Amino acid sequence: MHKYLRAIGFSKLNTRKEIQELIKSIIIEAGERQFARKDENSVLVEFDKDFADNLGIAVCGEFDENDTYYFNYYYPYLRSSHISSEEDVSVERHAACDAYSGICEDMKVGVSLIFYLQNMITYLKYQRRGKIPARGTSVSLSALSLQGTVMMPIKKDEMQLKQSRKESQTRSQLIQAARNGDEDAIESLTLEDMDMYTSISKRIRKDDVFTLVDTYFMPFGSESDHYSVLGEITACRKVTNKVTGEEIYLMTIDCNELTIDLCINIIDLLGEPQIGRRFKGNIWLQGNINFPE
């Protein structure tokens, strides 16, 4: 049983029989069906069904040469409507099954973004046509969360906001230059980190850490596509799972200037989300690669 089913409103599924019945209904009543040839004797197929706006479950398997369907795995998803990054993406296949992860080097975050690839079938079609690696792609990121907290924002005036944006842009440029081997940029980043460490070490003695740290995005746990995040809520609404009736919060958060759509079951969120407040929690990161036409 996929533990992130509760994030899209299936918190009361407890038995394998219930899961099997749900999978059968998705295959029969799928809102979208996608196919890609795996080899001469089999075809990969994915059945998608939404249970709320942009929220659903994908069932993946394959047909053999006798048109017999074999179920492989399923996963819950949230489709994003935003462009999160326009950096180039590389893709790697999982060792255990026909699932894929995307890897994106985005300067804004400072770490390699690793996400579960949602549009596997589209990627395989491009790969079969010899169009991989593709240039000019973008990525739409989304996330599922099992536990989160709403926090109040840090009060900033207009001058502070402008200064913060300017510093962020400068840092991104320095990181890019450092990756290209610029020794001056490397030295500047090192000195900046040392100054920041000294400043925070002094202030942390009397100030709460979340008054010093506005947002963060960092790896969490042993799985490469899991992260711990703190980001500003820029949009928020409630949706209802059409099957279970459970309510889910859909939020858009700005985390280190990275836009991510996020969903969480209302029973798993502490606090009332509103635009301008901050979301803090652990997420499973997913992504859709937008290939050029």
C-alpha cells in the first residue's frame, strides 16, 4: 500500500482487497490512457484517474503479445499547473521497476532536484524517437505531504523584500560562476557562508530559528526524492475526494524562489493555511517534464 494515498484523500484504505478494488476501478474507468512500446513483445500502459482537481492515482503495467495485462505498480499524483524550473533535466530509471526519476540542477535551490517523473510514457516516446536528451525543456513540480504545519510569516518592508531578491539573484549568479570554475566566485561564496554562519550563531542565542530562516529546501530521509521544506503560501484552496469525501488542501508554495504545488490531507495539517503564511513539512517531490513541441 502506497503511504501517500492519504495525501489525496484515501486515509481509510486498510486492506489489500480494498486497494485491488480501487485499482480495478481505475483501469476500467480511467480518465486518461497512455501507451509506449517497451520492446517487440510488450507495451507499457498507464491508466490515470482523477479523484479531485489534478489529484488522482496512476496505475502502471504492460500488455504482452497476447494482449494480457500485467499490473506492475501504482502511485498517487498531483499535477502542477506552474513552471517551476527551466533548467535542463536528466532522467534515470529506477532499478526495481519501470519508473523514472528526473534530476534538475537549479541554481535557485543550491542542491540537485531529484523528483519522481510523472510523464514517464511521454519521456519513453521521445527516447524511442531518438530525441533524448532534449533541450529547451521545463519542469512543473508538485508534492504530496503526510504532515505539515502552518507558520506565520516574517514581517518585511518593501526595501527588505527588494534587498532579499537582489541578494538571491547575486548568489545564483555566483553559484553558476563557481560551477564553471570561477575561483573569485568560489571565494566570495565561501566568505559569504562564513559571515552568515557567524551572524546566525550570535542571533540564535536569543532569537527563534524560524525568525532567521525565511524558507529552506533540503533533502530528508534516505529516499532521494523526499525533502524537508519551508515556503511561503502564495495560493490555497480546499478540494474534496469524490470517492471518500475527505477534504484536501491544495497549496502553491514559494520555496527558495521555486514554485511548487502541494497537497495535504486536512487531517494531517496543523494550522489554517492562508496566503502569506508559511508551510513547513516533509514532502515527496514529483515532476512533469514539459517537452518542446
